[in-house]
Amino acid sequence: MHRHGRCRHARARCAVKEACKKTCEELAQSALDKARGQRASSGSSFIIDAQSLSYRFTLSHASNLASDARQAIFKLLTANMQPLYGASSAGWDPIGKEQELFDDASRFILVHRADSSFDDLAAFLMFRFDVEECSVNDELARFASIPPTQSPDGGQARQARQRPPDGCADEGDKCFRDNSDDESNKGIDMDADEDLEIEVAYLYEVQVSARHQRIGLGAKLVQALEDMAGEAGMAKVVLTVFLANKDAVSFYKRLKYKIDQISPSIVLGPKEAKQQGFDYHIMSKSLRMSLFVAKS
């Protein structure tokens, strides 16, 4: 029983570690295999049509982004999100946000018009492969793992996520420190009343420039992430969105995202969550259950 428990708490972390080893070229190919309205692919890029316009989607690790690309990304984020952050309990922290965006574990999908200069950033999505808490009431709880006593990133990622990230909306070991062999984790009973965790693609940002909105780019970006995350073995896509950003909440609901069981409004109840200053939802979409439906 104890040995099985240790295997179970290591499984989610092993899944994330394997996902982190996938190159951007491999992820782009998985999106190519599934994407709708896609015409061509080359390396880590592929072409998507949106309302008769052609856009190039390019995957990149944060560490591989050129300085001008970083500047364009942060400029778009600031234009779209600074007012929402400024009105939130978190406040606008440009230094902290820039550090979060360009962390080594972050990956980007950058969107440009296929027939224009790469200087014109139409949209971007930022995500990471990670482990996340999983409620015992979650539909995926039976796939979840019992976590080690220490979070994979020392708690930094979960602390950062307390500030809602989304607005619309060397590889492998950079993702997290694996503590599955720590002495403190020995003897975990899989039937104990423990927190659970599950492998996810955490969607931090979806940002579309004003010139390119209302043509479906945001939905195509999220769909590309879902395709890549599913092929990489992730169980769900998770994101955080401001309650005040009603357009974004509606957008994700149209894409069949639901308020997750670990969201403050579910854990505490809407009234208590509001009193404690939680002004965001955690939303998610199961990839594993949709895979089962597709195969049945």
C-alpha cells in the first residue's frame, strides 16, 4: 500500500516532466495534426486561417524570445490588462508580471499575419506544463496523485497564481524540482485524507491586439493549446480570470470551461470568497474526459 501510494503521488509529476521534454516543434506538429482550418506547418510554426485572413502561429520557449518579441508581448499585455489589474486586489505590478511571463518554464504561441513583418504581434498565448491541486469532487479525481509534502516549484507558482493572469481571455528539468524521492514522502497512504494534484497545462495569458479582435483568434489559440496539451498527456487546461472581466468569463464558458472545484467561490462559497478579497475564478476544461468521449 505504501509503495503504491508513492507511485501514485509521483505519477502527475512524471507526466509533467515528460511533457516539458517535448520540443516546440513536436508540440506544433501535434497542433497541426488536430487543428481546424490549418494549411501548412514548418518547424515550430503553422498557418491558421481566421475569417479569410492567414496567421502564423509560432511556438517558443521564453528563454528563446528575442528582445523585440519580449517588448511586443509586454506592450500588448499592458494595453489590455493594466486597467483590470489596477482595479483588482492584486494591483498592477509590472516587474512581477514581467518575471512571471518570461520565466524559463513559460512557453508562448505568438501570432502574426502570415503576410506581414514579425514586428506586428497580433496575439499571444502563454502557458506552462505543471501540476495543480485537484479537488476530491473533481471529475478527474480518480486520475489524480497524492502530492509530496513540498510543491514542485517550492510554492512559487501557486503564490504567483493568486494574481489572476489571464486577460481575454534547457527543457524538461526547468519545469519543477522533483521531490518524489525525498525521505519525507515515504510511507504515504493512497487512502489517506490528502490533497490531490493532477497534470495540467496552465494558461496564464491570452491577449489579442485591438486590430485583430472579433475574428476568432483567441478561440483558435486556446484550441491549439488544448490540442498540444492533450497530446502531451495533460489532464486539463486550467486558467485564472478576473470576476470583473465579464467578457473573458463569457468567452471561456463558450469554449466549455467551467469554474473549477478549487476556485475560491466553490471552496468558500461566493459570499465568503468575496469577503476575503478573492476577485477571480479558477476555470478549467477536462482534456481526459473529452478524449474518452471521442474514443467511445
